[in-house]
Amino acid sequence: MSEQMPPPDIVISEETMPILEKLAEGLEHRNQALAAHFFDELARAKTLPAKEVPTDAIGLGSHVRFRDDTTGKDQLITLVVPKQADISTGKVSVATPIGIALIGLRNGAHFSWETRDGARHNLTVLWVQNPE
């Protein structure tokens, strides 16, 4: 029996929060469980003015390298809004399970993530670069 790790802290800018809330609302008609999870994550986030958000907090447009501690595999992605998503170029929508798991995390965060098929993975954020 594997133990689920407590969720790490989330920091989201006050300017980005309404965008994320609208995306979560849009998910309600397509995937209620995912929308509920998105709302839960947003509800536990600490919101700050953009200038006060730590430079290593993952937001929209962030380039993120994370490691799947289960497989040892590293992945580099850019977190984007759904209309910009293109998995072939590493652009991952914030309205996907992994996007929801990553939003607001900081460099070094460890988190548990469940894939669409129900497999649980433990991941670590290795590096975050935000747009200028």
C-alpha cells in the first residue's frame, strides 16, 4: 500500500486566477470530476499580486522540467491555455490532469499525480523558467 504525499503549496497570481476559474468552469460540462479537482486545487491556492508571486512559481507560459520519481523519466513542458496546447511541441494545457497538478507549484515541489487511467505517480519539479 503506497502512501499519498500531502499536496504542496500553490501560489497563483491574482491576475491569473480568473482565467483559471473560467477554464475550470468550462470543464464542468465535459469532465465533472476533472473540473471538481481543478476547483479544489484553485481553492487551496494562495493568491498574490503578480509582482509578489515567487519567480519559480509555475504559471501560464512557464517552462517546467519535472521528473517522474516512479520511472526516473524527466519531461520538459510549457504550461499553456487549452487553445495553445500542442503536445507535439511540449505545450501542455493547464486544464489537463498534469496541468492542474503543476499550476502554482514551485521548484523542488514533490507531488502525487494520477493519470487518466488511474495510475499514481510521484513527481518532482526540477526547474521552472517563467516568461519575462
